[in-house]
Amino acid sequence: MFAYIVRRLFLMLVTLFGISVIIFVLLRVVPGNIVDILFDAAGFVDPADKANLERELGLNQPIVIQYLHWIGGLLHGDLGYSYVSEKPALEEILPRIPITARLAGLALLFSASIGIPLGVISAVHQGSKLDYALRVVSLSGLSLPSFWLGLLILMASVSLFGTMPIFNPNPKTWLEALTIYAVPAMAVGFRSAALTMRITRSSMLEILRQDYIRTARAKGASEASVNYRHALKNAVLPVITVIGIEAAFLIGGLIVTETVFNIPGIARFLVEALRWRDYPIVQNLVMFIAVVVVVVNFIVDMLYAAIDPRIRFGD
Amino acid sequence: MSEAAPPETVLDVKNLQTVFFTNSGLFRAVDDVSFSVRRGETLAIVGESGCGKSVSALSIMRLVPDPPGRIVGGSVTLEGTDLLKLDDAAMRAIRGNRISMIFQEPMTSLNPVMRIGDQITEAVRLHRKMSSKEAWAQAVNMLRLVRIPEPERRAQEYPHQLSGGMRQRAMIAMALACRPALLIADEPTTALDVTIQAQILALIVDLQQRLGTGLILITHDLGVVAQTAQRVIVMYAGKKVEEATVESLFETPLHPYTRGLMASMPAVIALGAKTDARLTEIPGMVPSLTNLPPGCAFAPRCKFAIDRCLKEYPPLDEVKSNHWAACWRAGEMLEAS
């Protein structure tokens, strides 16, 4: 097991290295850099000034040197400076992480705590009216884009209460904090909840047919014990995979949601930085997201082994 | 053990009817079947796949999947209580406590993500007020009782770490943990290696006798029946076609289907005198239960069939003392033998 974890950690480093190369190259393949964008806006400018600025930012150097410069700094904890704000990239990124983390965490919590129980209920009552109703709701969850749902929620909120949740970086009460985050989290988590429900349902249907479920009933176990203690624990593995994938996918979903709800998280910041070709911000943010995804994957695999004793990672 | 006292009846099944509602129509998986089991007695239920043996067992446990199945008639009286009249909670208190069941597939009948000890502990704690520590000790004791070596260690293990035979032993331990009055073993050795089969069967019979449990042994193997049971019922297409003591059945099988089963069993031939006899098969297949003929369901496959067999279903008559058969020609069979 220990050897496996070491090997996994090594593979994670290789993956992150690969991602760093890809994002670095892709960014520079995209036409235009920050200097072009700035000077385009200004109209005609002396090419010498442009070259000066490029030299100042190090954009005139060969791409390999630029890459080594970035990675070298990253390994020392030096993320460089934002081209736009000229502040250290770390200072720009760090305060935004908790905001997005809260949002993503709540969205995942929402999707798991709604999706899993509803999936179990739907499977247990397969073919009933309740099952059909839940499946229709989940289908709508999969079909509604989260930004559209977000807009609907905002419009409904305005027409019903005459106001809408506005982001406040320092909420006064926990209730205010909850509304600020919960509403967008639900808008973005609805889709994940729907997906989680569907996976839970199909996985449960499969497990409920197993012989050991009949054994549990033959012991005299109650329906609740059969469904949750015996069946769900076996059925939850694919659900965990999906939640893991959703956790990574969420970042993409958050870009629109953060924009719609005007939340200053990392997802919206990433899009803005991309528009300005703010390389230090984009590179480091993408690396941060990559680390999150790789770590979530690792956690999912570890959870597999923790839940199913048949899965043991060989040394 | 008071051998002299008349053994009391543990289970009395009367006119049990279980039907399945399917897309191709309604079929009677168990049709008007009656039998009883006394304390410490072994009743074997014999028949081909699909004859209603397992559904009879599941009906007693009230575990027939509904839908599509439903028990539509009869009574199942266990120790004086009609199980078919109980509500779900009362039935749960009986399952695993007064009646237990061992299934055919030990490989898939244990929960793969729970330790063996926990699964037995659960069976105990569902029916006995015990701390988890006491229940665990009881689980280890049960594993020792079914002769699993190193029971303390095995209790900590998961099903996939045990062999098929060990898993079936664990199933037996779980089934007997609450000392049930009745144990139903549904083809308990079919999925096991031949070498293990005899061990498991001997274990079940030994424990049954020590604990005074009534046993219903469902099997298609007449060799197993000869070794273990006192009484036998033979089922065909959802109906009981013959019932007798083991001796009487093997001595004078009265239903042509029973004769066919015996002729197709190599083990029985080896036990009998005619060692040069050829194995014979029963021609044809079990009929579709949704479309049964009006007469005897076995008639189309029966070489003794007469016109009457195709038109009228024969009643279950006591052809010989304590030996019933549902065949128009059972009397002739008795005379001929």
C-alpha cells in the first residue's frame, strides 16, 4: 500500500508537469499577448516602445527560457507578478480561493446530500409515480444550463422578494453568508445533484438484485437497513467517481455562475486574466486547478479502497 | 433429548399458492402445495429447475419478490402462528430468528463490503438484546460451531478472503445464530466442489440434530436426499406429485416422474443392484407454467400416459400407507413393483 501511494504521488507529479507544459504552450499559441492588447487599444504606437515593454515582461525570450523561468519561480513559491495589476500573482489568487472553495464545497455537498438519498428512494420505488417524478426532475437538472438556472433564480428572487442576493465579502450574519453562497451553489449543484441521483439510482437497482440483499432480508433486517446499510454501501462506488469528476468539472461550471451572481472567485478571475493574456495569473491558476483535480482523483481512489475491501492496491 | 415423545410439528404449510404476474401471463409457481416439518426432522423437496421448490421456500420466508410474485392462498403455520397473516414488522422478527435460510450461491450471498463477523453479529443483534461485544463473541462461537478454523481471525475477514466452502459454513453460522426452529437450505451444496459438498451436508445434518432444528432441504440430487432426509416431497410444475418416507420412495417410487428422476441419477444407480443399467433421461422439458395442459402436467413427457392423463389432473391419493402420489396409474405402479 505504501509503495502504491509513493508511486501514485510520483505519477501525480508527472501529470502536473505535463499539464504545465501544455498550458504554457497553449497560452502562447493563442494569438496576441498583453502588449499587443494594450497597444491595440492605444492606436498607433512606436514599435520600439512595444519591444521595450516586451523585454521588460520577458516576453521576447525563447519559450523554453520563459518556461524554465516560470517553473523555477513556482518551485520556489514565486508566482511572478500580474501583468494587469502589477501585484504579486499569489496575492491576487490566494484571497479568491476560499470564495470559490466555499461555493464548490457547498455545491458538492448539495449534490451529494440531495442526489444520493433521492437516487436510493427512486431505485427502491422503481416504476412508481415518485420514481417517474424524480427522474423527470433529474432530467431537467441535466438539461438546464447552470447560468440559465442562475438567472431564473435571480429573476424569481427579484419578483418575489424585490431583492436578490448580492455578494458581500464580509457577511454580517451566518444567514447572510449562507444565502450568498447557497443560492449560487444550488444553481450550479442542481446539475450535479441530478447526475448523482441518476448514477445512484442505476447503481442501486443493480445492487438490489444481488443475492446478498436477499440474505439481508432473510436475516430479518428492516427495509431501511437493507437499502442503506447493505445496498448503498455497495452501490456508492460509481457515485463517488461521479462526484469526483463533478468536483473537477465544477470549476468550469463556476465560471458562468460566478459571473451571473457577481462573485469574485477564481473562476471568473481566470476568464478575465485570460482576456488580458495575463500569463502569470492564468498559468498559475490553471496549475492550481490541476492540482485540485489530481488530488481529488487520488482521494477518490483511496475512498474506493476504504469502502470496498476487495480493492487493494497491489505493491 | 427425549427420543420417545412424539415430535411436535414446527411448520405446517397448507394449500400454498404463489403466482407470478408476468408479461406472458399469470403462472402458478406453487399450486396448492401442502407439507409439514416436525422438530428435528428433515424434509427434502425434490424436482427439476423451475418446478417451484425455491419459490415454495421463499413463500415460507415471505421473500417472494412482489411484484411480480404474490402468495394468493393457503397458510404457513410456524409454531402455531400463521405467517401469512403477520404484518411486515412481525414477519421481520421471525425471519432469521425462528426461520432461517441458506442459499445456493455462497459466493454471492454474503455482503462483499461487510466483515463476516459483522454479518453474523447483525443477525444476532436484530433478534437478541446484546451488546455488540457479546454479539461478536456469539458470532465467533458460531464460526467455531461450523468448524471454521481460527474463527477469531476469520470473523475479521471479508467474504472474498474465504473459499466457497468456508463461505457456506459462514452462511450456516449466520442462519443458525439465533437457533431457529426451522432451517431452509435451498440447494446448499450445488455450487460447491464435490469434495466439499459432503462435508457441508454432514455439517448441516449434524447441527440440525444437535440443535433440534426442523430442516427443509431443497435439492435436485436424489443422492443427497437418500443420505439426509426422513421424508421427501417431489414437485413438478408447481404441484406436489408425490410424498413419502425416504425408504418408501426409494423402494417403490409411484409417480413416473419420480421414477424418471431416479433413472437419471447415476448415484442412485450405483447404490442399487442393477449396476449395468443405462442412465436414462426424461424426454422433453418442464412445460411453460403460463400454458399448462388441462390434465397432468407431466403427461406429455410420460411414457405411461393414457388418455385420461391428458384430460384430467389426477388427485393426490394415499396409494400406500404414508405414501401419496398424484398419478392415475400409481396403483398399477405399486402392483407392478
